[in-house]
Amino acid sequence: MTLGIRLESELEQFKRDGVYKRLNYLESPQAARVKMQGRGEVVILSSNNYLGLCNEAEVVAGGKRALEQFGAGTGSVRFICGTFTIHRELEAALARFVGCESSLTYGSCWNANEGLCPTLLGEQDIVISDQLNHASIIDSIRLAKAIAKCQTAVYRHADMADLAAKLNAARDARLRLIFTDGVFSMEGDIAKLPDIVALARQYDAVVAVDDSHATGVLGQTGRGTAEHYGMLGQVDIITSTLGKALGGAAGGFSAGPAALADYLTQRSRPQLFSNALPPTVAGSALAAVRHVERHPELLPRPADSAGIQAAPRRDPNRAGDPGRDGPGDPAERPAPPGGGLRHRVRLPSRSPGTRPRPVPAIGRSHAGRPRLRPPGVQARRDTPRPNLTPALRLLFGIYHAPDTTGLLSGPQVLSRVRGLKRRGIAFSDRKPYFGGHFSDLTRYRGVGPCGESLSLGCYWRRGRRR
């Protein structure tokens, strides 16, 4: 069997299993409303364009200026002749923005994470990772284990007692590195950073936070998880992305003490053997950082997501909610963007607000419950907000159950569907079997009160393997 035939066979199996990904092609800039090839005008509720800066005039102009001044590409890696003055400006701005002494940019935050653990760790060191960390952190740790032969450990998600036990067991290690997400994108919860930093100080450990889903979103001025907790400048290492709130172009960075950027420049392989960020990307990212600093009113508020009034969340499994000990996510904050629910809504031009098509991709939480969470969406101030309430209120319970707007468990989803059926909305369900991480999908389809075509689903996922 040739390679091509084998791959085609596996692709067909993906389609039969319902896990094949089809690309949607946009014909306009990324925004709250876009033109999608073959679909017409579409309201986007699934991008990471949290602050709507992808097509912000100042951000676009910053990229154009850099393009005209420095050209299209760098033509070299950083340490030879591929570092431009725009890179120095951007890295100084990023370090200041996240409260660190220095920063170093990469092609993506995946590269930044990938370049961190294998570079800093050796055989005498250990990295301790949250159970639900992003795949880029997991792969960084795998690389470090394979290349640097470091020790590794995983603590139960947000379980400070388990983290303390892992740290205590690693007292003999030269360097103890705690690596966590700031905002866990699939769970939607925020790391218990004060507790993590306190444990790090107790056990003489270093804290690294991937703040990709918090940069530009959390904190009074959008500086991330550390500012959210009033701890700006108290986190040892912060990695983050330029591809979400900060304009969404590309790129990532690692920030920390003054020596960190220099050390990574000397030893980090993704930095040594990859070209620098294109000047136009660096220019637009720099403009985005400055724009956020000048416009704190951009930061999302509870009512900012597609014009839908968000209700306070009350769930015992969320940090900061009643019934949960320890600091965490205050109930008045909006659901963190980029969370568990990914969906598209198609709005024919003749009737905005009709025939939405949610397409969810929902992972089971660490507690064994699938979660539905509408991600944050920020439209430009001069862009009319779409009227999505007929469908989204129906799906997320704003009509009858505002206390569960931010979070629906599996039983709540089933209860919602039964309630809709009682109101005369016909739903069908199907449960195809998925291999790999996803073991089951329940999908409900129906028609809403305004003729909307509804699709509500829950993925029940097996436990993640490290």
C-alpha cells in the first residue's frame, strides 16, 4: 500500500467517524461579521479575535508602515542578520505590557513554549504541569524529556494539595518548574495563580504561565492573569500569543527576567533555526499593544458578547464561585473567550437572526461533565451588533435559566432539550461513536421559534493522556 492510498483510507475513516475537518474560506477580514465563500454573510462566534483588532485601522496601518520600511521578510534567522529594530520595539513593549523585564518573540506561542522547557531544563531538573494544560505545553514537556532528559510530573487540575505533594517529592531537583495555563481554554477557568506562586516560593520553584487566552482580556488593562489577581510582576515566566487578542496575525513570545531573553536567544532551537517574525507582523502586533494600552474600554464586559446579556455564573466547580475554596474567577466576569463552545451562525441577508447553525466542539471537563460555553466576541464599535438572541437565548437558557448561561453541564443540556420539546420544538438525536480522545457525541437538532435551524451537541471525552 502506497503512502497516498493509506492516507486516503484514513481520511475516509475520519469522515465516517464524523471528525473530518472541512476548511471554511473567508473572503473578507476577520471580524464579528465576515463573508464566507459559499455561505455568504456569517456572524463569527468562534474566532480568537477577542478585541476585534484584526481589522482595526491603527493595527493595519502599523503593519503597512513596517512593510514599507522593512520589506516583506527577514531573510535570515535572528542571530545572523534577521533582527530589525521593529523586533526590539515590539519585545520591549510586550515585556512592559505583561510586567516582565524582557521578552523574546517567536513565530507562534507554540514555538515559544516548545523552546522553553528543552532549553531551561536538564537531567537534574523537573517540570510539573497542570493536568489540563494546552497541547503546546504538553509537547514542550515531551521534547524536554526526550532531549534534555529532565524529570516530569503532572498534578490534578487546579489541585493545590496535589501540586504541593509533587513539589515536596521533587525537593532534590536543581530546578522545579511549575507550568500552567493562565486561562484553560476548554474549561474556561482561571489558574489559581496566587496559590501557585505561594507554593513556588515555599518550595523554591519557578512559575511559568501560558497566558495566551488572557493577554488583552483579563485584568483592568488587559495585561493578563497576573494583573487579574493584582500580581503583575510576580510571575517568573510568561509565554503568550500575538494571534488572539493582540491583532490575531501570528507570533508569540516568552517574557521573564532580563537574562531569560538573552539565554533563549543563545540556546532556544525554535529561535536559533527559524526566521524572525515578518516585519509587517511585528509592526501590526506593536500597534495592537499600543492600541490596547490607549483604549482600556475595549476590554470585554459581561454584556459585550454579541450583544447578549450575560448572567452571573454559579457553579461549585468553578474557582471563585460559592462552594469552592480558594481564589479564582469572580462570578461577575464574562465567560473567558475561546472557551469550550465553538460554533458558527449563518445569517441570510434577508433576515438577520434567522437560521443559525451552531457547530460545537466540546470537551468533557476534569469532573466528567461536558461543558457548553459561548466564547467572547468583540465587534468594532462602529459595527452593528447582530441579533442572535432568538437562537442563542434558546440554546443557553437566557429566557428561563439565566443562572446557567455561562456553563451547562451534560444533564442541564438534556434538561434544556426536553424543555424545548415540551414547547413544541422537534428535536432528533444521534450518537455516533468516536475513537481516540472523543468517545461519544450527542447532537440534537431542531427548529427555533423564528425558524432557526438549531444544532445543540455535547462531546463526552475520555480522559486526556499525557
